[in-house]
Amino acid sequence: MSSPHIIVVPLPIAGHVNPLVQFSAKLVKNGMRVSFIVADYYYNRVMSAIAAEIQGEEDCHVGLQSQVKLHSIPDGLGPEDDKNDMPKLFLSTSASWPAMLEKIIQEINGSDREGKVTAMIADLHMGWALEVADKMGIKGSIFWPSSAAFLAVEFSIPNLIDQKVIDNDGVPIGRQTFQLSPSMIRMDTEHLPWNLNNDLVTRKKVFDFFFNIGRALKLTNWWLCNTSSELEPAALTLLPNLVPIGPLMTPYKKASRQHLSEEGLSCLNWLDQQPARSVIYVAFGSLTFVEYKQFQELALGLELTRKPYLWVVPSSVITSTKFSNIYPDGFNNSLRKIVGWAPQQMVLSHPTIACFVTHCGWNSIVEGLCNGVPLLCWPFVAEQFYAKTYVSDVWKIGLAFESCENGIVSGGEIKNKLEQLVSNEDMRERCSKLGEMTMKSIQGDGQSSNNISKFIQWLKE
Ligand SMILES: O=c1ccn([C@@H]2O[C@H](COP(=O)(O)OP(=O)(O)O[C@H]3O[C@H](CO)[C@@H](O)[C@H](O)[C@H]3O)[C@@H](O)[C@H]2O)c(=O)[nH]1
């Protein structure tokens, strides 16, 4: 009998692609074939990430890599569009990908070499893919890469309308805070998941898109989430049908440097030269954060600490003259390293990292805490604010910036918070403990590990 063949469909953005790369590696190690759908510009990065995941494991051999096949699709955005613009991605992929996905599945099923597709794992925000699977007689499951808290808000839309927190179009009825249950974090109507930008027409489209996700959820009972009961007991109680399988990450000692790009390797080589627990790591995930004045203040704050720092900055910024003028002596010297992309999980597990300045993307938060690295929160939109509340108020493993009246966080504030954070041993200790507890969930008999085993069993049935 041929092995199960799983088609994996992530939203094409790092925070959605990465956890599914790691999950795909697990499926392959459990004897399955994976067809991974990827936007064309991600092809090379995903290819090397998969190779590193699979070969990095001590108990795996090179041949397994051939069990994953990438199928690239154009993202449907125009040449001028930002590849990380979530609302545009939701809308363009849901319009242009269904027909292409169906064609890919037909091609796989028509070829003798690969074995027919037996199941699908679709990102919740690619929920339309389950309708394609359903039409083609393929069993499906939903995967959510972020917090259960985020989902709890999406699932509570009818209640929020009834309770007059939002109107029928998702618009807040006045600014207010609310709790979805007495043990849940308090949320602000400013940070609803569909408030991804200031354009009201787009907000409404994204709200309708989220509201309609319920259709996809009805097509499966497997709602997988990249969280764990150690991290989000209250949200998981509120959503008893959600299956926690997180944190989806690989411990560093197992991962391999051999597949890194030159830039990635240069980050680790540079870290190898730094003193233990000295380096500030700064990265904002897929977010393109390029506001000049704020960039200048962040650079100033980092320089004022006189500590070494590794900062991920979009390549377009590194090459622009305006920004390079901030550093008259050049972007890189022995105390600073500025790169376009870093191998984040390896960086965070490096013993020289002292703290992480993050935009509070869920994967960044979980990767930081699982490596025991205290966090300095700089949320920009939507659910990143929920993650910030977890970090600073619930888990107490990090701090958050105060912005000034003009919305800019000053260099002085950045320096002060960084100094407070790195000198706080209690916080570091709490972070290590929470990280250890959370990692146990995906090991041995941990809850997430058991859930993954049950899911794999279902895929094999
Ligand atoms: O230089 C870098 C920067 C990031 N990463 C990786 O990219 C991923 C980034 O994920 P995340 O921190 O979740 O950020 P985004 O890509 O910005 O994620 C989007 O998707 C997440 C999951 O839904 C949401 O939580 C975020 O708010 C949303 O911005 C992580 O695995 C990082 O390890 C790298 O490897 N190198």
C-alpha cells in the first residue's frame, strides 16, 4: 500500500509558512509524502528550510527530503504590491488559487510516481482550499499558526455583535475593552483581528472574509492550532474543539547549519564571536517597518545600550541611501550586525542572545520563550497586542514600550527598557521555566505530542 500523501496549503507569509514547514517535516518522518503549496517567491527559502528541518534531526536520513515536493503558485498580487500585505493576500489567494490548486491535485493524482493525494492540511485563512478538497473527495483539516486567543475572537463574532461591542460590519461601537470569558485576557476594540490597516473598506472585506471562515470549519473536525495548554489554558477552555499541537519548533541542537544561506551563516558566525547573553536581537517578522523617524530612534536606542545587536531590516531599507546615512561608519561593525533575513530559531537558541525586540508575531513570541529569551514587545496590529498582553501581564516574561504622543518610541525609552529587561534575572528565570514547560508539550507524552500522534493516525486511516 502506498504511503499517505498530504497536500499542505499555507497562507504565503513567513508566520504561516514556517510552522507548516516544521509540521510537514514531522509528517515525512512519520512515513508520509507531502506536497507543499508555496507562493513562487518563497520557493528557495522553503526548500532549504525543509531540508534543514528534515536533515537536522539526528534520526533522519537525506532520502526523506525527496518525500516533500514543493508546488509554486504566483500569489496573484501585482508587481507593486507588498508581498506581506495580509488583507491583499487573503483576497488575492482566495480568488486566484482555488482553480490552480484543483489543477495541481489533478496532476498529482494523474501521475503514477507520487501516489494520489489522501488528505489536506489548509491554513485557516486558506479555508476555501477545504472546499476544493471536499469537491475532490479528499479529507481535510484546518491549521491555525497563531494564538487560540485570536481564534476565540473570530469565533465570537456573533456574540460580539449581540453584546454591541461591534456592529454587523465589524466596526467597534465606540472604543472599549472586553473579555470573552472571566479568565481570558482583556482585549481592546482597537485591536480586533480584522483591523489590519486603517482603510475601512479593506477592514470590512477582511471582516466578511473572517466571518465566512465558518464554512470551511464545518468541513472538518480537525482544527489544529500552534499553541499549547501551558500557554493558553483559558482560550483552549473556551474553544474545546481546538486541538493544540504547538509549539511547532525544532530545538537548536538538532537543527543543521549546513543549509543556511551565506547571510544566515554570517549571523551565526558573528554570534559565535560575542560574549554569552550579551546580544540584543531585533526582528519584526514579515512586517515591513520602515518609517524613517522611528528607524532612526531605534538605531539610536540600540547604540546607546553599548551592547552588541543583531537587527533584521528589510533589504530595500539596507540598500537605501536615506537609511544608510543613519550609520556614517556603515551598517556593520563588531558591535552591530544588520541583515535582511536571519535564521531566527537558530539565533534565538544561541547562548549569546540576551533579549529579543519583537513585533509580537505569534511564532516569534513562542520561539523566543521556548528558548528562554526575555521579550521586549513592540506590537503593531491586531492580535500582536494579545501576544503582548500575554508576555507582559500574564506570563510576565517581558516588557513593552510606551510610545510618545506622536506615536514614536524614543531612543531613550528603547535604551531604558532594554537595560531593565536584560538586568531582570527573575524575568529570565520565569521565561526559561515557561519555555521548558511548553517544550515538554511536544515531547514524549506531552499533550501536543499526543494530539499530533492521534492526527497522524487519522491521516493514515
Ligand atoms: O529574519 C527573520 C525573521 C523571521 N523569521 C521567521 O519568520 C517567522 C515569523 O513569524 P511571526 O513571528 O509569526 O511573524 P509574521 O510573519 O509577521 O506573522 C504573521 O502571522 C502570524 C501568525 O498568524 C501572526 O501572529 C503575526 O501577527 C503576523 O504578522 C518566524 O518563524 C521566524 O522565525 C526568520 O526566520 N528570520
